[in-house]
Amino acid sequence: MLKHQNNKKCPFCKAILSENFFCQSNNFVAIYNIAPILPGHCMIIPKNHTQRVLDLSDDRLSEMMIFSRKVIEILNKVFPNDGFNWTIQDGESAGQTVQHVHLHIIPRISKDLAEPGDWYPKLVESKSQESNNRTKLSEEDYLKITKTLKSIN
Ligand SMILES: [Zn+2]
């Protein structure tokens, strides 16, 4: 793997270094969320430690969206859905907690939540629980799902 600019304290840089992703393009990887708010919840992240969307060049931003579409094709084979939430919290005021750009991709299905917009409070809740184990997948389940998704592409 090529060397990328990384930040030793960043959990996403660590995930990239330990190759805990299931799909990659030249400059992006897709990783499964350790605390998924719904089945199939994953994140698209640049291989280089990049804080904000405006730090991505036009080419990189295009690559990110095109790659995301490929990731959705993979998710479609594993997680039944009829929609997706695509979301980026760009900046602390917008709820960004990890200072490394990440696009959440969340498969949706009718009536999976009481209201379609209920994914956002769940996302905030799952982030605040990252320090305790309540909503986290076990290491075993996490590796299993990553392996399954990896086998598809
Ligand atoms: Zn990083």
C-alpha cells in the first residue's frame, strides 16, 4: 500500500493503517461503522488525513462520490434497502467529532425508524457512546462483516 499522510491520534488513520476497510479507490476507503445506527452503516474516508471538505480538490471530491456509488452497489447485495442517507458533518459546529472527513452512508428501509429523520439523533447518540461499549459491535462481528463486504467487490 502507498504511504499516506496520517495522524497518529486519528481513529480513521489508524483504521486505514491496519487495513480495516472493505473497499478502496486510489484515494479513499470504505469502512464499516463500529457502532452502526442501522445495518449497513459505513463511512467513506480519504486515505490522507484531511480535516474538511474544502481541503479536498475537485478531483478528490469527484472520486469520493463516484467511489461511494460503488460502495452502495456492494451494500445493496448485503443489506436490503430502498434508500440511503448520505451525510457529512463538516466542522465541529456541524457535529464533526473526528477531524478527518467522513461521509456516512446509511441504508434505509421503510419504517426502519419511527420517523425518516430519526437517524440524526441516533448518529449523535452513537458518537457519544463511542467511549463505552454499549452500541459497539464486537471485534469478531466487526471483522466478520468487513470480510463479507470485502469478498463482494
Ligand atoms: Zn486521520
